[in-house]
Amino acid sequence: MLLLTTMKKILSIIFFIILIPVSLYAEVKEYTLKNGLKVIVVEDHKAPLATFQIWYRVGSRNELAGKSGMSHLLEHMMFKGTPKYGSKAFSKIVQKNGGIDNAFTTKDYTMYYQSLASDRINLSIELEADRMNNLIMDPKEVIAERSVVMEERRMRYEDDPQTSLYEEVVATAFKSHPYHWPVIGWMSDLSSIERDDLYSHYRAYYSPDNAVIVVSGDIAADEIIKKIKALFENIPPVSGRKNVLSKEAEQQGEKRVALKKEAELPYIIAAYHTPSFPSEDSYALEVLGMILSGGKSSRLYKSLVYEKKLALYAYADYNGFNKDPYLFLFGATSSPGRDVKDLENALYGEIDRIKNELPLEKEVQKAKNQIEASFIMGLDSIYFQAEILGMFEMIGDWKMKEQYLEGIRKVMPDDVSRVAKKYLNEENRTIGILIPMKNSK
């Protein structure tokens, strides 16, 4: 599951607490090994637990046209064994030691983690160092896992009409940037990925100079860094990696896409190109998203769902934690018997309203409180502490977490209306409409 999804779920809960500066939480220590591996350690002794996370700067944005989905497929292959530990042994060892492990791939990075009793966190160091450098990647395993991912795509994406529409909208909004293709990849691309393609991708991106380790919990930083050095520092860095140079040109007119698919109700998505954090506008865009879609008291729910009854569900989502500029998304499911065009016009009406009328100061403050309180309360979790540091490091620097909250606090009502006017306009918009088709069987 993506970090952004996790954060948005937390943000949906309204907290009103005394806002405590993040700097009052556990001290963060940073180290860099000779081979370029960065290590970030947070000592938190509330419970005898620890989380080990390793982040690689590689996601779907680093893939070539025709080979989409390679980063996600490689994530699956990382559990398929080394000469020292056989296929599927990794997770079994973690589980036998009372821990949990998992991984996820995004557009910009891939992360692997284990949470264990703190006296067993050395196990993570040994296992992750081994698979950073010694993955077998048996051709038969590649073919088998490729089929697993293709089935995952079929069930979770192609058989889900709303997800299918989302893919169509993003692919239409991005013409030249690799955000054009989905993280899981297109089906035809997946079927073409061979073992050598995947192994080259592994060797290019899974190296210490392209990775960050974050350890949080009941550990001693000096001891942890010694153990990481002992097992990781002899792994050589990799040179000649290609940087992503593609930039999306400014959109100069509305784009529309219609998808006919078996479904019960019409569904609409509106996407607007927006800058990502740490753009100065990103803070106001974050607050704008919360005002529009921060629970049942938010504008979209009150207007489209409760009052006008045009939608069963409506949301706004500013996805600002990306390496490159992404999208401000709106979505809504039409109520039975209602015209989706009326829903679309009502959605634009709410956008025009916040452009032309400054939101109330208390409305803005409430949104800022929700964002900040959820962020701070999340730091009670050692996993979330580590995840926040890793995510900010992937998009720039872990120290930017302080800058994020400072920027949110400074947002004023006129900032919210200003960014709405600047980005939420017709020329910058991509619209997707799901047209339900009845099952002919």
C-alpha cells in the first residue's frame, strides 16, 4: 500500500490536539557509508520493538517504454531467493522470529521492511544485505511470478472499472513523462519482460549508492551502524545509471476520455496538473484538498452527496509527495438515476466557489489542524516514524519533514483560493467518464 494512501486514511480522522513540534520526538541520526549507502536511525525506547526499512530510488518512472511494470515485478522477485536463502525463505525466517515483513513499489521508489522484536533486528540487516547483492532470479521463477503479477493486474485493475478509468485518465494526462504508465505495468508490457531485462534492472538500481536504510525503535544507533557497515559496506556501488530527464509539457486544453465497461453506476474523475512538494504552492494545495474532502463535514460531501444527492461518494485528493509534478484528483460516483453531466457541473461549481469566495479562516484552520495532528499522532508508531523519514528522503531530504509542517501552518485563506485559480482550470484538466455497460450474458 502506498504511503500516500496510508496518510490520507489517517487524515480522514479529525483530531483537535495541542500541536507539538515534530522536533520534540526522538533524535534522528544520519550516517553515510563509503559506498554511498545512507543510513538513518531513530532511537525510540517506548517498547522492545524495531522496524528496519530499506528504500531504493527506483519505481515505474525509471522504466523504459515497452517495459512498464518491471520495478513492481522485481519487488516480487526479491522474495525468490539467494544462494544462501532459498525461494520464499526470507519471509518464513522473519515470521519464525515473530516478525512481519512486506514491500511496496510506487512511481518513484521501492521499499522493503521488517518489524521485529528489537533484539532480533540484526536478522533484517543480514537478510537485506544478502538480497541486495546476491539475488538468483531463476528464469523459471521469473516466468511464474510474471504470471502472478499479470493475474494481479487482471483482478485488481482490469476487472475494477473505477481503477481502469483512473489508469486511462493518468495515461491521458501524461503524454511524455513516465508517470504515463501504471506502477503495475500494462499487460502487454508485462508479458514481454524476460529474466535478462529484470536482472539488468536489478543490477542498475539495487545498489548501496541508490538506497537508504531507515531503522527506528528500541535500538542503539552506534551498535546498529556497526552491524550495517559490516554487512553492507563491501557491496560495490554502481555507475552509469540513467537519470529520468522527461518533463511533461504544460497542458494547453482540456482532454476527455470515456470508458465503457461493465459497471453499476457512472463514475467521473477530473485531474489537474499540479506541482509536488516542496513547491511553495504544495502547502496550499494540501489544505485545499482537506477543505474539499476532509470527512463528512467537507465541501464535496455536504454539497454533492448530502444536499444535492447527485453522488453516492465524492472526493478530492492532492497527491503532492512525488518526485515530479503529479495531479490534483477529483472523483465521484453518480447516484442512481442521476445524470453524470449534472454531477460534473456540480463538481465544477464547487471548484468555482472556492476560487471566487475566500474560505473562512476557521475552515482553513480546521484543515490545517487535521493535517498537522494526524501527522504528529502518526509518529507514535515506530513504523510510521521510519516511513516518513524514508519518504521525504526519496523525494529530496528527510529533513524536509520539518519544512512540510511549517509550510502547512503558514497557509492563509487567500493562498487556498489563489492555488485553486492557478491550477484548477479547464485548460489544465483531464476528464474521465465511466459509462456503465450491462452484462450481456
